[in-house]
Amino acid sequence: MTTLITIRPPEGDPYDLAIEDTGFVEPDDRVTSHIETGHLWALPGLADAHAHLTMTSSNDIVGLSDETMRENIPVTAWAHVERGVLLILDKGANTDVSLVSLDHDADLRPYVEVAGAMIHPADGYMEGYGVEVEPEDLVEHLRTKAATRGGWVKIVGDWPRRGLGPVTNYPVDTLTEAVEIVHDAGARVAVHTMARAASDAVAAGVDSIEHGPFLTEEDIRALAVRGGAWVPTIGNQKYWIDALGPDSSGGRLFSAGLDQMSENLPLAEELGLTVLAGSDLAIAHGEIATEAVLLREHGLSDRAATIATSTAAFDYVGREASLTAGNTADVVFFADNPYVDVTVLDRPEMIIRRGRIIE
């Protein structure tokens, strides 16, 4: 069966396209049915660039078994699909079991790229989570043990120590060599930084800054020039302000970071830096549209916030997401133009994944 639809992009003229099996084809005399979509606006799918499919919420971080993580993946993956999120960048887990998501039925999950166990030194992240690797061992660990099959390696760049505040986990020369090793393996490096380690991570050549409230103007310019990415996770930072208390040292740090982000996001849009939306468990699986609104509230235009939550992620990882013949039939329709009002991303009218309407 071949089905005719109309694609109305946020910019440009509407055009007709047909769906046959799991792909888009040019409309011709094979068309046997028609879905009326000309009154709707189309995107190739939403994207969550900082998800953790092995966990259902932040409460799962400590003590989660590999078996439970495997059980979570089908549930959390489907939660994304049924809200129109068709690409996930999973930024790591307690163990390499996160890579199981790559083997899950493609009809029942988004496209996935994934990091394995998160890497940090002793006292450099939540106790008992991920794999502890001291600075002197980082390069060899990445050369021989770190999983890169999912396309990403996740390193924790800084973490608070009692009485010291945020401390950088790895010196910039070590991190630079580590990035080279990962790149040689054909994968990308994402670095968690909530404090001042962001500049070291940028200098080391990492691909994506996760959180990054204290990126400097020079960092943003450097990332933009080399084609890096920034995933601000604003919802996550607001979550921690509430959890720690706004008057705590941590709460004050996160609040200062959000203020800095409100200055940095317009600059990032001006310079063409790839900004991506990420939920990081502070926002429920599938509800990345919430982060899109927060990106707008903190300085991006509706257009840029929509792109950050959709096409920018597909483009960044090199995954073809064009709504044209020859590509997989993935498309999400909205009642209004999200480039004009990003809040519409929370209300998809129709989702088609691999040629099938998602009910």
C-alpha cells in the first residue's frame, strides 16, 4: 500500500510525498490511500540529546541492577516514540548495559546513539555509579576497556568535594589525549560539567558539553568554529536548585549558572553553535518539549529552540532526517508552526515512525 501525505515544513512551500512500507517515495500511480496533513506543520521528529534510557527517574541513579536497566529500556524508549521523539543520544549509565538499547526492536524505539558506563575518578561523581578511573589511567582505559560501539564516551569533568566546592576531575592535557583516543576509535566524547571545567573540556577538543552553565564567550566561539555541541539541560539545573534549596551553596551555584546561560544562549544562536535539548531525567521520558520551552525562556528564539529539539540533533550526528523520497518515513505533525510558537511541540497531532502511524 502506498499512502499520500502533504509535508508543510516550518519554512518553505508544502509538497506531496508518499509512504510505502517503511520509507518515503515519490507520489505516482501506485498511491492507494491519502492522509490529510496539508493543514499541519511537519518535522522529521523530535530529539532528546541527553537521555538515560536505563533509568526511569533521578531516583534510579543509585543501586540499579543491570537486569532492571534492561527492563527499563523498552519502556522508556517507547515513551519517547509516542511523544514524537525519534532520536535519542543516551549519555551513559552505571554500566555498559546501556548499549542494549542499540539491539532493541527498531520499530519500538527511536534512533539511538549511546555512551556506556560513565567515567570519573574516585570521589569525582556519585558514589558507586559508573566506573572509577583515575587521571593517570584514563587514556589506557579508553584505549582498552571503554565501550565505543554506541558512538559516545561520557566523562565527568567536575564534581563538588566537601569543603572545596566543584573540583576538576581530569587535567586538560590528559583529557586532550583521551579525546584523541576516542576519536581514533570513531566515537565522540561528551563531558559533564556544572562548574568551571567547561573551558578545559572545550580546550581538550570534546564534542559535546553537557550542562555547561559556566561556558565563557571564548568557549562558545571555539565550540561553534569547530562544530561542537552544547546541551544545556536547563530543566535538570532547575531540578537541582529545588532539590538542594535555592539558598544552599549548590542552589546558588546552579542559579548563577542559569543566569549565565541566559546570556550565553542568545550568543550561541548568533554564532551558529549547535545547541541541543536534553532532558537528563529531570524531565520525564518523551517530554523533551518542556526543555524546548525552557530554552526559549532562557534566550533562544522559538525557531532556534525548535531546531535544538529536532533537526539540529539529527544533523549533528549525521543522520539523514530529510522529509524526501528515499529516506525512512519518519514525520511528526503539529497544528501550528513551531518556529513561531515552540510550545506546540508538546502537542503532536500525528506521529509516523517507519511508515506506521503511532496511536
